[in-house]
Amino acid sequence: MKKNNYMLKLAHENYVLRLKNIDLQNEIQQLKEKQEALYITHANTVLMLQQNKPKNLRSLSF
């Protein structure tokens, strides 16, 4: 009986770890998407600055 309880406990821990793994993979994907969006925003800002060459950043409008 102790062996069965131990095996059930291990199976449960395995299940919980798999769920945590899925959550972390989702979080990683969201962070990659945010990173890509920030990269695009930065690239667009750089292009705008190169084209407009404002005298100061306060003249920028977003």
C-alpha cells in the first residue's frame, strides 16, 4: 500500500510540474512577443528620428 501511495504522489508531482512547465512556456512566448513588439517600436522610433531629425525629443508626437 505504501508503494501505491508513493507512486500516486510521484504521479501527482509530475502532473503539477507539467502544468507549471506549460505555464512557463506560455509566459516565455508572451515575453518573446513583447520583446518583438518593443524591438519594432524601437526600430520605428529610430527611423522616425533619422527622417525627421527633431531638435529635441519634446517635439516628437506619438
